[in-house]
Amino acid sequence: MKKKRRSTEDTRKWFRYQFFGSAKVTIPKENTVVDATIANISFSGMGLYADKPVGKGKKVQIHIAYVDRNGKICEDGATGVVDWQKKFKKMYLIGVLFDEELNIDKQPNLIKHLIWLIDTFRWPQPYGDKRISVI
């Protein structure tokens, strides 16, 4: 049986932004914590680099830390599921899909920082599907 060829078209609803920060990924059912570096973030998920695997399909809690424009360390959190994971040399590339989109009520510091980054660097507005922007 022939394998179905994957489309190269990006079907994401949200733009993905390069983002420097760290993440502590907790797998509650296993009482395990994996330290990771944030590669990128969107309002619906994030890409991570980690030394250890987390496991595709695992429910996770993510503690996100980054330095804001004033040099202050800020923190927020999100929950989600590991959508994909790929080993690359001695590390793992991990894609996490958030349980719900980032919002000002649950991730106030992170949303304010993303708004500042989008405005300052004239990055595309968050919606990839051309909806009216929320920012």
C-alpha cells in the first residue's frame, strides 16, 4: 500500500512567533518534569527543544518563563497535549497544542509581552486565517 503524501501547505490558524524563553513541562500523571527551551509560540501552541522525551499524546502543564522588555523575568502557565515529538541528534523537538488559546485572563503577562513584540517588530497579527485581529 502506498503512503499518502503529506501536503506542504501550512494549515495553522495562528501565526507562530520566534520566542526566547524556558519552559518546565510537567507530566502530572507521571509526576515528571522536563526542562525545555522555547523555540516558538502561537496563541494555540508552542514548539520546544528538550534533552529528554515527553511523549506524544501526553497531557502536560507548562510553566513559561521569559525576560520582558524591561529586563524583568516574567512567568505564566498553560496546559496542553504533546501533539508531536521528534528526536534530533541528542535532543527532542516537541510540539504542544494548548488546551485553550492563550488569553489575557489566564496568561496576562505573556499576552502583554506578545502584543509588545508584535507591535514593536511589526510581526504579522496572530490570526493566520485572516480573521479580524484581537490585538
